[in-house]
Amino acid sequence: MSLKHFIETQDFTKAELLDIIQTVQLIKAADKQGCTPKLLQDASLAMIFEEPSTRTRVSFEVAMTELGGHALYLKPGEIHLGVRESLADTAQVLSRMVDVVMIRALKHETVTGFAEYAKVPVINGLTDFNHPTQVVCDVLTMMEHMPEGKKLEDLNVTFVGDATNVLSSLMFICTRMGMHFTHAAPKKYQAKPEWVRIAEENCKVSGGSFRMTEDPVGAVRDADFIYTDLWWWVGQEAEIPEREKAFMPRYQVNMDLLKKAPATCKVMHCLPASRGVEATDEVLDSPQSIIYDQSENRLHTEKGLLVWFVYPRLKRPSEELKAFHKGKIEAFLEKKLG
Ligand code: CP
């Protein structure tokens, strides 16, 4: 069975991404009827975190439990990860003990370096560059909330705010799927040129479109979804005054901005949010907000991803083989007991 990692969505075709999403939908449908199949019975997931997390940490652990497996939470500083042991050694040792590894890393190179030596699938749970599990969840959420009569390739997605790791992933997956993506931000905080090149290449193949603008009002005029994210993160505290001046009030997702979009437009945020900063309470708690559906979908998405990457690799021994080994071990133990 060939080894595949989930490090960025660009490593997958539109058809493969749709296949992953279909897996998520099937498992979600089963889950909603209280019958999640135990597809990963006895499998183990190592979850390595270099940063705190609520959604990623909880969704992966619950997903693994509900699929019949087990997750180990390896919190920041808990294991050797490039300190006191090389990344290559840690990757090879964990590969002998678990069936899949999920990593949230401070640096993208930590995940790619780990994957280079891992012998089991590695899933990227966010780096300083991207957040691929989040955006698979986001596309699923958009499919569930798209305006009647529209299909995926008709959707207009407008991201208002800073060029975060969520933006890079979202613009990549949306353009790969043939959707129409706009990034509205002050010039200094717009998507990096190398990200724009990737999005534009995707559009040539998919028929989607990508544009950047400094005009948030124009950007939301046809939006089916407005997406926003934090304006600053840990380590950017010194930049807060400058960032606040650049974004506030023009790029805040508030009722004034939301009213410029179609009445069917939905608001998304990967969370955590700085309420009252990039988006107001009024918007985040409005009927147009789908932020909690989006969060719940992280759980369903992790299940689909885990099954898609791990299930084909699991050994599925026959009942006869299981009985043979059980009998052999029991006979050995019984002999010792006399
Ligand atoms: N959206 C997201 O990844 O949330 P956490 O940081 O809580 O995992």
C-alpha cells in the first residue's frame, strides 16, 4: 500500500479532494444516525502539538475514539522533536508504534521533515504556512450551506483580512475546486505573490477565478461566503497597533459590511476569533453565521481524513488467523499455569 501524507491540498487533485469529502459525508451521515462504523478498530494516532489547540486537538481525538481507535495527545514539549533527538529518528520510532501521526508545528518544515522519514501517514494540523484539514472542512461546510440552485463551481468566496495560514490553504483549495475567490485586505497584508501564482495556476485548470482587492465592499457584493480570520497571532503582539490601524474599521466584518453582500451570504471563521476585532458579535451570532456548523465539521472531516489515509493500510486478518494466534498464545500461557 503506497504511503500518502496530507500536508497540503495542492498534493491532491480535485477528484481526490472530492473523494475525501465524500468519505466525510458518508461517515457524517452514519454518525447523525448514531452508527459511526468502527473502521479504525485498534488503530493508534499520535497527535503532536507545538502550539495550543481546541478544535484540532479535540476533533482528532474524538474522531479516533468514535472510529474504534485511540489517540495519544503529545502536548508541546512532551516529546523530543528535533531537540535531543533528530526529527528523522522520532519519525521512524513513532512509525513503528502508531498507524498515523498528526502534527501541529510552529514551522512548516517540521511537518515536511517529519513526513520525509515517516513510514505511516502524516497529517498536517496547521503550520506557519497552511491549515489543510481546516479548509477541507470549510469546503464541506460551504457545500452544505450553498444557495439553492448553485453548485460548487458557482460559489463566490470572499476572504476579508490578513494573509494568514488559513487564507493560503483556502485560496488554494477553492481555486483548485473551480470556485471564485477574492481576497480583500490592505496592500501590505494581501496574499503573497507565490501564493497568488499557485491560485492562478489552479484557475487555469479548474475554471475558477482569483482576485485581490483593497475594496472590501466591492469584494462582498456577490459573495456567497464571507470568511475572516485573526488579524494578529502569538508573536505578532508588537505589530498590533500598526495592524489595527491598517484593518480597522474598513476590513472588520460587521453588519454594515454584511449588508453589502447578498441576503443569502453566510459568514465563516475558522476560530478562535477575536470578537469585536476582525468580526463583531452581531455578525458572528447572526443567523447568517455558520461558524459552529463549521467547527462541528472539523470532527466529521478528521474522521473522513483518518479513514481515507489509514483504513486502506490496516491489516484485516481473517477470523481463522485471529483464532489461530489467540489459541497458540493461550496454550503457551496455560502450560505455564500448569
Ligand atoms: N481552527 C483551529 O484550528 O482551531 P484550533 O486552533 O483550536 O485547533
